[in-house]
Amino acid sequence: MNPSTAQAKVIVDELVRNTVSHVVLCPGSRNAPLSLALYDAAAAGRLQLHVRIDERGAGFLALGIAARTGRPVAVVCTSGTAAANFHPAVLEADRAGVPLIVLTADRPPELRAAGANQVIEQQRLYGGAVRYFDELAVAERRGGQNAYWRSQICRAWNAAYGEWRCGPVHLNVPFREPLVPDGDDEWFESLEGRPGGERWTELPDFGALPSFVVPSARCGLVIACDSGVRAAGEWGEQHGWPVISETGGLGLLGSSAISSGVWLLGAEEFIRRHKPEQVLCLGRPTVFRQIQQLLSDSDVEVLLVRPDSDWPAPAHNVRQVGQWFDSPTKPADPEWLAAWQRADALANEAVGTALRREQWPSGLRLASELVDALPPDALLVVGSSNPARDVALAGRMRPDVLVHRNRGVAGIDGTVSTAIGAATVHRGQSYALLGDLTFLHDVNGLLAGPPETRPDLTIVVLNDDGGGIFSLLEQGAPEHRDAFEHVFGTPHGADLSALCAGFGIPHVQAGTIEEFREALRPAPGLRVVEVRVDRSRHRDLHARIRSAVSTALS
């Protein structure tokens, strides 16, 4: 057995022993040893192998799987620009706290110094975005190699998952030719791992005893982001604090849940009269400016729980940071929660009335209809930009829905691939709500060969022919009208139906609300539902609803 084959077999075996059950592989020559070893392991039923030809999409496919399973996923590629294309997914995994094990093949040192093909500087390619980096020594026929290879895989797994803050790690693996098996299965020393399938180095699993934050206010507010939503609802119900979420009512449960929380935070007069003494923030809020403004208020103490990476501290006034939250030291003021509940009912009625009067389709009305139509226990992957806002602003309370958002760095990269990865491991129907630019940015994510798994995923594309999100920001103000379309609106005129046909993906354009509802019925396989929206109406609609909420609360 040649050294490259031996090393690859050991690496794959030790990954499996370290609970890695999903691997995403991109084809290449220099990573051939790993490709063949992974194929053998998948054929033996030891892991599930996903093959993709686009490295950027492959990285996000792995991220989607890891985010939903909560376990490390390995993603493998050849050398050169292939490795560079993993970078956006690595950045997202870093900021979102998702465990990825990135394995990049490389040329050995003597080829890097010779101007060989597909050579770039891959050492520390991802900079500070990874929890751990190592370049393995080139495999040689000498003693101690098996222990060394297995030990390094354990180190990488521990850095990605074994500490309280998950994230990506990078192993660069230079392979010397020959890159394929030579027909000899013998190696001069044992390549076996520990007996009983145990990992080489036993490490503590994720979940060490956490540190706690201890709230101390009678009038507090909980803000939940992504994975902390369900726990926040339970804690708020137990202790009498109102709970709002960046995903609105999705995944939020309990009698303290306030589904219109984002609208209420934007109602200046209401917040002036109902400013919390403390805010207990789970995760890292990234979407709504009104949440950032509350966290920036010097009169409000901020307690952070499980921030994925950097502390969300707009005013640098964070009081406590911990991995979990304890019971408050004071009982909550019951009238405080009651006031928020009354305001929530008034705001929800105002929003619902405004949406029913709104001409179909609009982004907010579409999000409302989608949330209503989701079957129990569905997964909803929400794209950045308008969809992340629309579901929070217009969706009703749905505690039975799971939500995923790529809000680590809040990019639109790889969202189709992320949705497919998350849906692949979700038990039940899955949906995604994406803008047209997000969909087009990762349309290659639809590409998968015949042997690959195709989840039951309905991708809803809100097609407003460009960057509709900018119409809600300062760039969309009337004084910038002349420049807006060219540099912000960026209309593209793409035919999504033709694109989907090229990938062999069923496509439906829903022109009426009845057609949209019909298209959302659960069905097997991957499909795209397109709804075309006039983005020139976005700004006025949001302004009308804000006004309606303020009037209802006055």
C-alpha cells in the first residue's frame, strides 16, 4: 500500500470513529486518495457521502447538514482555487458556530517550489475564521504514522466540537504520488484504530458544565435568535418575562411569547413607556435595527447567553456573558408582561388587517401565507435580506416550525445549498423562502448527480427582479432615485423557469394566491415555486403597517 492511500484510509476511519456521519466531497485529482477512501466507507455503510462539483455550494451543503444535526460534517476538496471556494462557508460557520471539518488536499512541498499546477498558499488559507489549523506531514513509510494521523483528526474534531463554542477547523493534507491504490493492501505496521471502534484520543463531548447569567430585574425582556428560540420561550413563561424573536412567532412557544415584538420595538411611544430594565439576549441578533437600538440604550442592561462568536454589544455595555441562563433574583412584575401581551394583540390585529387589504402579491403577504401553509414540524430555511425580515414581521405564531437562517455573516452565498443540506437531514417536509438574487447567486446548488439524495424541499423564490432589500434602506429614499436602479436595484430579467428546466427541477410560477396555496401542498422531491413581486411597493407597505401599529397602540 502506498503512503497516500494508507493515510487517506486512516483519516476516513478516524473521522467515522469521531462521530462524523456525513461528508461532502468535491471531485479532483490531488484529493483522489480521500475520494476513494470515502467511497469505500460509504459503500460499507459507515457514512453518508454527498458529491458536488461546485466547492462553494459544497461548503454550504455541509454547513446546512451540520447546522441541523448539530454534529461535525467534513467537506473535502482538491488543491488550488477549489480550496479558496470553501471560504464563504467557513466564514459563515465561524460566526454562526457551526462545526465543520475542512479537508483540503495539497501538493507536497517539492511541487510548491517548482511552479506546479493548481498551487496556491493553502496554509492558514482561512485566517482567523477557523478554530484550529494544521498541515499534516506528507505521508511516509516510517513508524508512528498511524498514531500521528489519528491523533490529528481527534485534535481537529475537538476544536470543531469538543469545546463550548463550535466552529470550523482546517486540515491541509499534502499528498505525494501515487494518488490511487497500487494493488497492494499491506502496510508495514498496523493501521488499526482503538478496539471497539473508539476514537484514538478520548475527549469530552460538547456540553461541559456551562456558566450562567443571572437576571435581576422585575421588568425584563428576552430576545431570542435562532437556536435559542424554544429555550427562551420556556424560560420566559416560567419567569414572566415577555419573549420576542428575530424570527417572529416561528419556533416560539409559551404564554410569554410576543409574536409582533419587532413591530413593538419600532413603535417609539410604546418603547418609551415600556423600556425594559434588562434585556436577556440569546445568540446574536443581526436583522433588525430596532433591536440594535435597544441593545445600544445606555439605560438598559444587556445579558448575553451563548453568543456564537463576537459579543453583540453595540454600546459596549454588556453586563454579563454566559453559556446559559439561571432564574432571576427578583420576581417579575405581572403588569409588565400583561402590558406587552395587550400590545401584542393590538399590533397583530393591525398587521393582519393591513395585510388583508394589501394587493397580492407582496413580500409580507407572501410570507404570511407561507407560514400559515407550513405543515406541522416543517423546516423553513429563510434567506437573508427581505425574507428574513418578512417572516418575522408577517408570520403568525408557529411553535411547531423549525427555522434556519445563515446569519453568521448574513451573506446570500450558498443559501440554496444550505437549504438542501438542512432538508436532507430533516425528518419531514422542508421549505425555503429566498429572494431572487439569493437564488441566482447559488443556482448551481440545484445541480446533483443521479446517485445523490434529493430531499423533500420546496424552494419559494420571491422574485422582485433585483435587490428589493435596498428599497427599505437609506438607499431607497427618493433623493437617490436616479442612481437606485443601476447600482442597487440591479434588475436582471432572468428566466427562472428556464434555469430550473436546465437543472431538471420542477418549477411553478404562482400568479394568484390560490395558485400559491396549491403549490405549497407537501410533495416529494425538490421543486421551485416562483412568485413575482413589484418591489416598488415595498417601502410604502412597510410605512403603512408601521403607522397602523402605532395608531393601534396609541
